[in-house]
Amino acid sequence: MWSDIFLHDAEDGEKYAIVVIDTQGKFDSSAEGKEGLKIFRLTSLISSLMILNTNDEMEENQLSFLQ
């Protein structure tokens, strides 16, 4: 987790706090089955926006986790 929280004032007057967290993910080659899935679920629950970064093309079964 980045040590700073970034504050952003949107043009529509809304205020946002942005927290940057880098986690190993579900598709990490070193992740053990359920461990990776738990991390993915937790980050999905606490995030309003996620950026998914992959090294290779995603397979269809991997995309099903995003649904």
C-alpha cells in the first residue's frame, strides 16, 4: 500500500480519496489456489475501481472471476 492518500477534487464538486494498493492477484503464478482468490475478493470489495494488469492474454475462465 502506498504510504500517501491522494485527495482529488472532481469537476462536479465531489471529493475523492485515492489509495494505491499493489497486491498479488488471482492470476499470479506464485499464488496458491484459494489464497489468490481470497486476495482478489478482498480487493474487489474495498475498491470502487480496479486496474487489472496481466502479463499474457487472459483466458475465458479467468474473465469469469471478474463477473
